[in-house]
Amino acid sequence: GAVVSQHPSWVICKSGTSVKIECRSLDFQATTMFWYRQFPKQSLMLMATSNEGSKATYEQGVEKDKFLINHASLTLSTLTVTSAHPEDSSFYICSARDRNLHFGNGTRLTVT
Amino acid sequence: GENVEQHPSTLSVQEGDSAVIKCTYSDSASNYFPWYKQELGKRPQLIIDIRSNVGEKKDQRIAVTLNKTAKHFSLHITETQPEDSAVYFCAASVEGSGYSTLTFGKGTMLLVSP
């Protein structure tokens, strides 16, 4: 079936550095992908909607200059956390849809 | 925008019992209601969904009911097993208008004791 691949599955970085997370749709084309953030014991919160060939749409309260999204092809969206801080430590999950919504495996980011 | 409330936040049952998780939504335009199961540190997995043109859907031990008038929908798990232990999320969205974004409930941690 349809699969969404997310990489890396976990990353540890130092405060002030940037981290890039990739989300790929493996056997279908996705003009739209979604990026979520999930803090421990909390629900998935939509951060932004990634649109192929155009600017992402960010949810209220999400800094677009901090969370850079690029959707350069129909199968790849990237989320770059710039100048990461410990409070950015979280579980980041992408998703894309064909008939159903498919989630990536998630990326656990730890900022030290 | 849409607001989805989910109850209870935690639910403990004995193996073999039934479990019910309830959600309400605020946007009467919402017409798609999926349920996801998420094990610790893993991606959410779609377990069942329902669209607003039906009132009930069943898949083996799992069923979902929808009351459009009251704007609430429920997940029913019968004959629970320890492997059903996970966090369950309900969600709601408006389908059919280009792309749609899901609004998730806060989740229910289900613990099934042997």
C-alpha cells in the first residue's frame, strides 16, 4: 500500500544549529503534505501545510522563519528547524494523502 | 475553525471488556471522521473511519458511530486485548474541497490489563 517515508527517525543536535527532516511519498504523488508536532502525552498539532511548487501555509502561532518548509517535488517535502532550541525538542510527523491520510514514522528531535 | 473534544483522556479495562471513546466536533460542515491508534513512539495508524453519509461502521471488533445532529462520534472496541493498549485519536475534517486538514482530539490512552 501507499507509504510515506520520513527521515531521520531521530536526531540530536546542539542548540543554535539547524536540522532538516525529509518526508517522501513512496508510491504516489502528493501535491500537499502536512507537518505535525507532538509533545509527550499530547495530541498531534498541525504546524503547516506544504504545497508543491508554492509557499507553505502555516498554522497560527507557528513561526515560518523558524520552521522552513520546502516542497520542491511531488514526492518530497522538507522541514528545516532553524536555530533549534531545547523547547523545539519534540516528535515531528509528516503526512500525505492519496485516498487516505498516511503518516510518516516521525522524527524525534532532541535539542541539547 | 474546527474544535474536537475527546473523552476520556485515559481508560483502563480488563481484557475481554468493551471500551468506548467519545468525541464531539464543532463544525457542522465536517464530514469525515477517522480514528487513529498510536503506539508509543510510532506513527498514528488509521484503524477505522466514517463519513457523514452513514451512521455506523464496523470492522471486526471495532465500530464507529456518528450522530450528525448532536455532532458526536464514538469508537467502540469489543473483546479488548492487551495489544489494543495504545493512544487513540479521533479527528474531523471537511472533505471534498481541495485538500483538507484534520483536527485531532487530545487522545485517549487505553490500557487493557490481562
